[in-house]
Amino acid sequence: MSSQYKFEDHSNLEDIRPQSKVKLTDLLSRINEEKKHERNRNFALGVAAVSAVTVFGIILTI
């Protein structure tokens, strides 16, 4: 393997930055949507865990 590093030319970053603005409302809505998805995933995982314990308990009592 070569010990040389490949450097990219980043001299055009000044041209990109002024054009790309981030809207705070978009970020907040994206965060809220991610929280909603995470809550749904956690709920589904909890339901699956309780169901597995219930089925295992029923099998042990038989």
C-alpha cells in the first residue's frame, strides 16, 4: 500500500456555503418525526417482548 495521502481540492467551499442554508423549522420537524418513529419502534419491541414472555409462560404451564 502507498503511504501517500490523497487530498481533494476544497478551494470551492466558499462557493457552496452561502447557497446552502439550513432552516431551523425543517430540522425541528425532522427531529420530531424521528422521535415519533423511535417511539413506534420501541412500542413494537415492547409488545414483542411481552408476547414472547407470555407465550413462553403458557408453554411452561402446559
